[in-house]
Amino acid sequence: MGEELRRFNWGGFLLGWVWAFGHRLWLWGALGLIPLVSVVVQLVLGFRGNRIAWENGSYESEEELRRKERVWAWAGVC
């Protein structure tokens, strides 16, 4: 399960608090609403988002993680 968890999470980085609330990460989402703190939150969610989502129990397999996080990334780009 190592490689996918180490990848950069573009959905978490680009969408920040929206991504966090979508994954039921209430504290991260609330912190993402604070103006200067949100920059730090976006960086943390970018670099650690896959691991945080996995540990939160949102996914059952690496393939499911990859597939759903790709959708979040495209949503962030759009």
C-alpha cells in the first residue's frame, strides 16, 4: 500500500476544505476555512492527503483510492 499513499494529492491541495469535508475530516475542513491557516492546510492535504484519507477509512483498496482521488483532482482542476 506504500506507493499510492506517497503520491501528491491534487484534490486535497486544490480544493482544501471542500476535499476535507467530502472525506468527513471535520477538523481539517474547519482549519481550511481560516484565511492564513488554509495555505498550510492545503499543503498538508496535498502532501499527506492520500494517507489521511486511507487512515480515515474512506477506502477499501488501493485501486479505489486511486480512482476516487483522480475524480477529486479533476474537480479541483475544473
